[in-house]
Amino acid sequence: MVYGDVFNKHIKRMISPYHFVIRTLVFVLVCAFGYGLLVVFATPYLKMLILLIPLMYRGLTVVLVFLILGYLAEHRRYI
């Protein structure tokens, strides 16, 4: 996730007053199950969105999305 660190920082601020064990448990649950569930539940919607794009433009759209993600990653200094 390009903006995963922003989300993790927000969660960290919310749970900072709690005990270390609670903070660790919440972090593991968010990273393991939260992001995993996001991928599992978002995939069918992403598939429907891709299928709405005419076949002629689908390849170009995928390339453009990867370029946009690369730009965002570069902008956030992940590359």
C-alpha cells in the first residue's frame, strides 16, 4: 500500500496510551487481517470496475494505473 504508513501512523496515535501487548495485538490484527480482508473484499469490486472498461482500452488502462501507482510511490519516496 502506498499510503499504508499514513494509516498505520493514525492507528498508532489512537492506541498509544494502551499497554504494549494491546498495541502489538492491534497492530498485528490490522496488518494481518485488516489489509488481508481489504484485499479479499475489494477484489470483486475491482474486477467489476475493470470489466466496465471496454476491451480495447483495458490494457492501456492497466498500464496507466501502474504508472500512476509508480508516480505515487516515487512521490512518497518508496522507490
